[in-house]
Amino acid sequence: MALERTTRTGMVLPDVRGDGRSLRATWHQEQQVVVLSLWRNNVCISTFRLSADEVPDLITFLHHALDEAYDVARERVERLEGPAQAG
């Protein structure tokens, strides 16, 4: 999945479903918020303002979710590879 930087303070992440969907995240220093916006092609569909104080909670959530996903994937690979290595 490609990551596109819009500016020094923003990024665009394409939706895995395609069809011109994307998430844009921009940092607004003057307001101390991160604006998350949903886009379809060049049309903004919705926005959400996240206080800078809440950003660490979002990062922690994403970090833990990825850790859990990696653990599950690692266990699955170990189960699949385990019998082949024992023989």
C-alpha cells in the first residue's frame, strides 16, 4: 500500500478497497489537532478532529493491534511449519 505525503504535516493513505478512497491525516499546529478526513477521489466525504492529547492513545491502540496480529500470524506459521521440521 503506497503512502503519499501531502505536505510536511500530512499524509494520504489509500483504502485497500480502491475505488478512489483514501484517508488523509493532517497536523494543525495552531489548533493542536490532527484532522482525519475520508476522501473519494478529490471529494472530502467526512472529517474527524482528534486532539493532540488523544494521539498517543490512538498510537498505542494501533501498536497493540499490530502486535496482536503479528503474534497470531507467527503462531499460524509455526503451526504450519512445525510438523515439516519435526520429520
